[in-house]
Amino acid sequence: MDFIFKGMAQGLIWALLALGVYLSYRILDFADLSCEGSITLGASMASMLLTKNVSPIIAVLMAFLVGCVAGAITGLLHTKLKIPPILSGILTMTALFSINLHIMGSANIQLNSVPTLYTQLSGMLHLSKTYLSLILGTVVCLAVMAMLYWFFGTELGASIRATGINENMCRAQGIDTDLTKIIGLAISNGLIALSGAFICQYQGYSNINLGVGAIVIGLASIIIGEAIFSKVKNFFFTLGGIVIGAVIYRIVVAVVLYFNMPTEDVKIMTAFVVIAALFVSKYANKIGKKHPAAKHDKKEEPSIPEEKEVKDNA
């Protein structure tokens, strides 16, 4: 069962990525592909600072800040230069590949002999890395969910959510939609980079190819979470569903690897998981809407005969 706990621990770390992707794809309705560069940016920044004996907490905060900068650049390319969303993300992701190489100085940084957040807390609490990751990941995810719930309840947060729903209406109400997009993308990529900072410390190294396929992992987590919590309307519990979706996804990966599935087949397995989650979500929605809609249609029919009676009396 140890591999299940390891999958859960990794899922809580990758959940930060899923929350960041959720902000751009669902709330802002912005197809941001800079995710794969931002997660590597967070990992490269954190690992570089750790090798220079910087505090792990400061390294994590710096990773979040540089991720926010990367997201803001994507937003500026789209809003100021009028570049389409997908192309804006691709341009940022492409530029980040070179930037990450410059930050790390090589394609890989080993952190085995460097004090990290996990090694320090493990020595203080006398816990294994897996159980420590479960506790730390749960605390961090709950804190991020609480901050997002509070922020999107403010006037600025509500403006960002409204921008994703109806941008033209927001402009008519005097909302600066360019600013809301930039802020939303900055927060999104900041969370993604934060995930990268935790991932590199958990696995003990940072690699230039860390972000390959990250967008699929984020979307898979969102789809799984929404399929399970499709009836939930509360925003906080929706965020919780995304976190649980990320955990479930990593458990599935852990189970598959436990039964000696070749690592090169993990990506195709990911595609099948996403397809299955989409099918289950769509099928569940059809079942939920089928019977109530039929009853409602039958109740609407008797209005025509009443009009005939009024004409006859006249």
C-alpha cells in the first residue's frame, strides 16, 4: 500500500498545477499553453536558489513570483499585442525553455546533497518523506484553496470571473478586461510554478523536461474532479474537487506503474484516463437531465386551450 500513499503525496503537489490550469481554462476561459514552461520555471528557480544555500521557503516564494511574471507576459502578449491566446502561451512557453536553461546552467540540477523543505521538516518531525508530503501537501492545498476562495469573492476576483463568462458585458460595465486577464493569468502561472518548486524538492532534482505533458495532467485532474463533483455549486468545494481529481490521477498512475507497465506508456494511459473521465461526466449529465426535462415539458402544454376559451367567451 506504500505506493498508494506515494501517489497521494504526489497528487497533492500536482494539485497546485491543476488549480492553476483551472483558473486559466475554466474561470478565464483562456487556453494558456505556457503552463509547461511555467512549471519548469518554478522548479529551475527553486533548485538554483537551493544550491546557493537560500532558505527553501524563500525559494518557493521566489518560484511563485517568477511564475506570476511569466503569466503576466502571456497576458500582455494577448491584450496589448492582440496575439491569440493559444499562440501567446506557446510563445511564452518557447521563450521559457531557454530562460530555464540559463537559470539552471544545465539541463539537470541534483538536490540530493542540498537541504530542501522536505529534508528539513523530515528531520524536525521525524517522519518519512511520503507521510510528510501528505501532511505538507494537504496544508498547502487547503491554504491555497482558502486564499483563492477569499480572493474570488472580492471585487477584483469577481471581475476576473465575470471576464471569463462574458468579456463584452464586463467592458460595458466599465471593467478593464485587459487588467483582469493579466492578473488572472499571473495567479494561474504563479500556482503552476509553485507546484514545480515543490515537485523538484520532492523528487530531489530539477530537469528541463519536467513540464512535458503538464497541461494534460492538469486537464485530466480537472475533468476527473468535475466528473465526481458535477453537482457541487460551491466554489470552495469545486476547488476541492480539482485537488481530489489530481490525487486520483496520480493514484491511477502509481497503480499502473506498480504492475510494471512501461514508463513510456504512461502518456497514452493518461489520454485514456481523460477520455474515460469525459465520457463518464457527459453520461452522468445526460442521466441527470433526462427525466426532469421530460416532466417539465408536459407541464407546459396546457396553455394553448386556455387561449381558445377566452376567444369563445369574447
